[in-house]
Amino acid sequence: MAPDRPSRHLGAAGGSDDAPGRNATSPDLRPRERPSVSLELLLLLAATAVLAAFALARVLRYQHGTDPRIRGRRLVALVIGFLIVLPATLDFWWNRGLNVSPAHVVASTILYWGFLAALGLLMAAVAFLVVRFAPVEVRPILVLALTGREPEAAGVPFDPPITEAISRGVALVDARNAVFPRGRAFTQQADQPGFAAAWADLDAATTALEALIAADTRSGAGVAEHAIETVADARSRLDALRRDARHRGQAWAA
């Protein structure tokens, strides 16, 4: 009598399972394929995205009236995250979690740093051209985005044309400022009839012009130097007149 043949085990779908040690729940042991994009291109795209994000963040922070440059612990966290963690994570993801030597991760990180440095030099070169050839209306905001420095700190000559709204504000401040003479007679204005009302009119016009200047500065459009000088002169004279009125015992100036 012939010996019994070994039985063939059926899978869940009724088919035979010829491979030893394999069943319907065994993981796929085939090596996982890497992404179609090269690791070098992936690191270059990541470096480009990081620098673009920092440029956008600088502009947004400046327009909201905060320091465009990030400092302190937040800067340390960003440096660690974007200079070390990001390239290492991309290397691990591109290799699909396979056993990769630490030297491979270090090499990818150094390559990523090289891309950042090259792109940073390119942005500096573009900023150099912006300073010389870009329209004055967009020059300061572009310099800020590309270099992280405000135009004045970067030595950028910038005196944009005066806008219609600013021009009207300057004219009104000049007219109300002319009520108070300059020279020795200026110190005697506090005793003149209607002084408090004239002071209040000039203060209102100056405050309105200051608001217009602040809005244009936050938007990155810039403000003509003449407008800045006008509002600074008016505010200085208002402060001096109020101090004189206070010394003369006028209650409204207290």
C-alpha cells in the first residue's frame, strides 16, 4: 500500500499555499520601491520651500508691526527642525525606512545644507539687483523678503513718490502748523486767544497723517521723506507748545 502524500493546505480563497512559511496574513517581504523622484531633487525642493516660507514669514511679521526676524528659543527650534530634522526625515522617507547607515543620513543633510547656502547666495544676488533696478514702490518689501533686513538697515536708498492721501495730509498739517510762528514768537503762543483750539486742530491733523504713514509703512509701500519730516516737525512743535502751556498753568495741557 503506497504511503500517503503530504496534504496540500488551502488558502482562504481555496488556492494552494506552496511557499513554506507563507500564509494569507504574512507581510509582503518584497523590497519596497523608492519614490520616482531622486533624493537630491527632493532635498533641493525642500530647501527652496523652507527659504520661501521664511521670506513670506518676514513680510507678514513686518506688515503686522512685529520684528521680521525670529529670535530666541523659537529661532533655535526652527534651526533644529529645518536644518537637522527635516533632511534626516526626508532621507528616511525616501529610503522607505530600510536599514540605511548613519553616514547616508549625514551625507543627505550636508547636501541639503549646500542647497540652502547656494539658494541663499542666489537670493542675495537678486537683492543686489533689486536695490538698483526694481521700482521704488516694491523695493523695500523685496529687500526684506530676500535678505531679512529692513531697507534702511541694508543701506537701500529709498524715497518713494508721495501718494495723494499723504499729500493732502501734509498740506493740512502745513496749513495748521503755519498758525504758530517760528522763532521767538513761538514761545509766546500759549497766551494767545484761541491757542488751545489751534493746538487741537494741528494735533488732529498730525495724528491723521501719522496714521496714514503707519499704514503705508506696514503695507511695505514706503513713505516719502518729505511726509516723514513734516509729521516729525509738527509733532515736535506740538509737544513744545503743550509743555509751555502746562508751565503756564493751563488745565487742558496737564
